[in-house]
Amino acid sequence: MGAVTVETNVGVALSWSGGKDSALALRALRDEGTEPVALLTTVTEDHGRISMHGVRRELLVAQARTAGVALVEVAIPAACPNEVYEERIAAALRAPELAEARAFAFADLFLEDIRAYREERLLGSGREALFPLWGRDTAALAREFVEAGFEAVLVCVDPSQLDPSFVGRRFDAELLDDLPAGVDPCGENGEFHTFVHAGPVFDRPIEISLCERVTRDGFAFQDLLPAGPPG
């Protein structure tokens, strides 16, 4: 993976969605000797779920616990205006867990407009934006995720870009072979989102069970439930 040039005395927080790219970014930081001070995640205050992915907060907490990293949750409305989002993020940056974070890492791969937006927003707070996966070939990265022993489930699919029958499937070699041409193997264009429940960034797997599938707000979602004992 590309080098992450961070001074050893600079704290780094990681923007965390619970999906595979976030998990790969965490691994990339650790491979370069950087342990994040916190994971930063937006959660819908209406439903207690990871924004866009629709994953229950309990599973997000389990991820942070098994990754051994503090979690900072940013509560936002389900239909969140951009100005409200920016206000909530700005407030979160003042949280005690983020006081020592002088840089924020993001798992973006190639969307230039998203990168420019993140860099611009952080510039005003005197923080640096890091992109440990930037420019990686997404087909190779997706295969690397599977071969490294990560396990994930597709929890959200955009039916305008990918058949909704893919929601609930394991993110594995078979799925990658089945993806139609034009669908990015990492879902970077928003074709799908995942939840990672096992892999080298966690100290143990997170037990899950697949619940109902629903269509909401134009997206297909696979609901997940914690299957193991709490803690």
C-alpha cells in the first residue's frame, strides 16, 4: 500500500463507515506504524444507524471495541442538510477524543471532488487530510481484501446501479466474479456499501445474523443483528 507520511507525534483520527474501505484504511495506517486515536462515524439520530449504510449502532460499537480504537459518534438527521452536517462535524472535532488529532484519514479511492471537499473543510480547522488508499486499483484492492481474510456483507445496494439481489451477499471472490461490467469492485461510485465483521484489524470476529431486507429511500438494505453475546 502507498506510504502514509505522518509525523509520529501527530495524532490521526480515521473516518469510519463500518465498510471494507474503512477497514482497509485502518490496516494501511497500522502497516505504516500509525494507530488512530479515534474512529469518527456519523449515525442517524432518528434511527441509531450508520448513515447511508443503515447498520445498527450496536454493531458499530462492536467494531470499534474489537478494533481497540475509541469511537466518536456524530448524530445527524436521517435527511441531513449539508449545513447541519458541517455544524455537527465541526462540533465533533472539539470532542476530547479528537483533541490530539492533527490529521484525519479517509478511505476514498479516486473521487477527486470528494477529496477536495474533505481537504477544504479540514483546512479551516488546521488539520491535515490523509488518504492511505488513494489511487489504488480497485479491482486489485477488492481481491486483496478477500485474500487478507476480511469478511463483509453487502448491506446497502443502489438499484439504479446494481441489481438489489446483491444485497445481503458476502463480499467474496464469487461476488466479485458476479459483479456486472461497469460496477466498481469497491463500490466507489456508491453502487453498494458493506459491513465488515471479521478480519485482521479486529481481535475477534463479530457475530451477526441476517434479518429482513427492505427497500427504503430508493435503496435496498440488508438489516443485520448482533448474533453473539454482548461485550
